[in-house]
Amino acid sequence: MRLSISSVFITLIMVVIMEIFLYFLLKQKKRFLIFRADFIILLGIIILFRLLFPLELPFTHSIYLGSVMNPIQSFFNFEFAPGVNMLELFCSIWVVGICFFGFIYFRKIHNSKKVISIISQTVQKNKVSSFIEIETKYDYPVWITDLVSIPMVLGLNEIILIPRKNFSQSQIEVILRHEIQHVKNHDIYIKQFLNILMIIYWWFLPIYWLNNNLNLALEIRADAKATNGFSKKDILNYAYTLVDLEDRIDDITFIDKSLSTSANFLLQENSCTLSYRINYLTKSNFKKKSNAILLAFLVVLPFISNTIILEPWHDYPNQMDNTFSDNDLIENGYLVKNSDGTYTLFYNGNQSVIKDPSVYLDMGMEIK
């Protein structure tokens, strides 16, 4: 496995292509009839792992594309200062950016812990079983508080936060079933994985587009599983409750934003996100799963996307003074071992002393 400019470049190209496909699946209404939530989430996870390992694998085949890769190589090889090229400058800026955004991320995590500690002192503490029937292993803590405006689940703590409002029993049930499903799906870990990749690829703008699309996919999957086994009427009631809750939610508070790094929300700030979720709820048949062949295709997709890599190409100059080919060197040159352990390379009447002959020996040159 090898990390190079070419391997990173082809990774970013493949990621953009898969992101467009993910967007196409999420935003085209009729696609929900074929591609289920499991397919969409699996595609999102594959995109994340493709970004995590932008490597050239042993079976990767090189495609020489000088028109594209030569200018890229020339740009990164350009020395803007003695001994410092653009690649070294870019890598330095990249690392500094990772450190900067990493610091911000861990500070948010630290601040969210403080906020949770403050909230815990004023909340009304309950359990899920206080509101709905639930298995004991899913009987998570439910905190009712005035300090948040949106229902959410603190995934790492497995605590459900509900704003202190006059929610009906049916609304409470929708909120709890949805947030419980986020915990069951371990969505917070996917979100944290994505947050880390956003720190690493802070300069890659499509990563932020991926963040929005994958968050929508997580909400769609939570809705799908939370309503699994529901009748059509119950699904419509669930969808209506989401719309009703959207109208009752106040503006996002500072505390809501402080908890955003470590929480999954029932509703997003973008109202368009809710419309896609409602469309999925009302148009889909949740008893069906994605076709096994489609899922198998997704499993091998990372390997398919790694089968090729684009490389720079320079035509070999047939006639240039003082140049020769490797084959000519091997056929007409030879090595002589000296008494001091060094070697002398003889070629076309010229000679040169070398210390390590391994390169020439590997090429097939003989020793005399």
C-alpha cells in the first residue's frame, strides 16, 4: 500500500462521484422505492472509509494521464523557495489546519460535558418506561429541561433530552422512539467518525456536503426503524407529529449548539430536511429491504474504486544528447568489484565508482 498525490487525487474523485450518487438517492423521490435506508447508510459509511484510507493497493492498476496529472505534479514540484516545494507547503498548511480544527473539536466536546453537568442539576429525571412500554435494556434516562429547545439524544451518554413543553402522549412516543433508535443504531459513532474526517479533510469542501447528506440519511434510517411494523395510519400520524413538532420548536439556543457535537437531534435546522423525511415516510414500504445484490455491490465498491489510479506521463525523448535507456545501460554496461568493497560501473567508455550496486543488479547487469 502506498500513499501518494495520485492516490489522494483518485480518492477525492471517487468520493465526489459516490457523494453525487448518495445525493441522487436522497433527493429523488422515486428512488426510495428501490434503494432502502440500509443501502443509503452503507453507501455513506463506505464513502467515509474511502476517505480514511486514500491508499494505492497492490492490485491497483496505473492509468497514465499526462494531460491531467502532469500539471498537478508540476504544480506540487514547483519550488517557491530554495529547497521548499508546493507539496511541502501544502502538507504543512494541512497539518496546521488539522491541529487547529482538532483543538476546536475537542474544546466543543469538553464544553458539552460542562453543559451536561449544568443541565443535570436542574432537570426532571425520568426513564423511558415512565412514558411508553419498552424493553428493560432500552429503558434510557429521559431528562426534561427548560434549557434545550429541541428533543435530542446524547448518544455517548445514552440520555434523551426533551424540552419542557406540553407535548401530548403521542408526541412523546414519537420523540422517544426516534431517539431510542438513534442509540440502537449507534448513530453518534458514525457522526463522530464523520467529525474526525471533517477535521482531517478540512480543506475539501465536498466533505461538508457529505456531512449534510449523511445526517439526513441517519434521520431517515431512524424514522424507518422507529416506524417498523406500523400501519399506514400510524406512519402518517408519526409524520404528522414531526411536522407539528417543527412548528412548536423555538429558535436554536446556545446550549443546543453546544451539544451539537455529541448529540443527535429529532429535527434539524433546515426545514428541507424534514420534507425529505416526510416524503420517505409516506412513500416507502418499510417491510422491504434493499436487494442483496445491491448491498453486495456496495461491499465491493471500495475495492472497485481502488482498481485504478491516475499517474503522470512523460514521453521518452528518443534523441537527446548524453542520455541513454535502461536497456542500453544493462546490455552495454557492466560492474567491476573493487578491493575496497566498492564497485565501478563501466559504460560506453565511461566509468563511475558506486557503493551500492543493488539497483543495477536488480536490473540484470552483470559483474565482471
